[in-house]
Amino acid sequence: AAKVIVMGRDMNELFQSKTEGLDIPIVTIPNWADLESIEPFPREDNPLLKELGIEDKFVLLYAGNIGHPTDVETIVEAAERLTGREEIHFLFIGAGAKKKWLDSAVAERDLANVTVLDYRPRSEQTVFLNACDVGLVALIRGMLGTAMPSRTYNIMAAGKPIIALTDEGSELARVIDEEGIGWHVRPGNAAALEEAILAARDARTELEQMGQRARAAAEAKYS
């Protein structure tokens, strides 16, 4: 290869270690936000929240592929732990290899605080990405250096804070910390995720500032 392009700094470090001694230039080019079609939208005017009857809830949104690298199990476990907190609601929008498991788990555990919807058209991204207080991004253990979910940047474009399940030192964790736009905990730790969600709920006044920083970073660094 004349050049190898990776999507995150953790990937760059992994590739550098795997190509040690070889003359292969490795460069990092991050993915980007769809700023042309996604923008912050007033929560009180969101038609999806009204349609689902959850406009008065503290909503956590997972939107995108629900595939094998997605730690959907930990989100569901956290939702189960939070069933007594009626003001907190989880909204999933998407499809993928773990969607069937998700539907079954929500039904079997009778999780009234979880709503699962199929994919919505890209043309509706501004609506559904704004149908929350916080966006969720979730990777399983062992993905350090191998994945950077592109949905991260579109959540930022919508001006939303992020709670992520990701390994320490990942590109996802670095972006969240550098921009001051949310929280990240290790995959598989439902108790830590629950704690982060409650911290976010209690930091409502700070969420707007985090959202503004997220949008600004999307415009300045990830356009």
C-alpha cells in the first residue's frame, strides 16, 4: 500500500505497532458530520417525542446499526436497573444482527421504559437525532483501535451530549473528553452506565452547554 488511512488515533497507534519496521505511511482522517442535513432542533417542538408520548421524559437515544459490535446488552441491563425511575426513557432506532435479541429482551423483561423503532429515513435525521436529551454510542469490549462509530459525529451535529460505552483511550473516548461533551464508561459495566445516566439527568443545566460544544466541534473539526 502507498498509504493507509485510518479513522481514529487509536487505530493509528494499532496500525503503527502492526507495521513496525515497514515503510508504510499511516494517516488519520476522521469521519465527519452531515452538517448539511442535521442541525439542532428545539426539543419542545419535536414531533417524534410527541408521537411517542415521551416529551416529558429524560430520553436517551441509540440510533443506528444494532450489530455485533454494539453493546446493546449493557444498555438493556441499565434500563432494567432504572425501571423505578419513571422519568427516564430509552429510545432505540435502527436494525441489525442484535435487533431481534433487543426486541425479545425488552418484551421478556417487560421494560416499559424502552421503545424500539425500525430505521427512519435519512431525511428525518434532524427530527430523530433531536428526539432525546442525550445520545448513546455503544461498543463491545475489545474494539480499541478497530472502530469509531460514525453516528458520533451526527449526534454532535444535532447538538447533543453523548454517553458512550467504549474502552479507555479510544478515539470515541478522546473526542468526548477533548470537547467536554459527555461521559464514557467501560463496555459491560451496567452499574457505571446507570451512574452516568443519573449524572446526566442531574446535570440538565450543563447539557445545553455540552450540546453547544458538540455542535461547535462538529462544525470546526468534523465537517
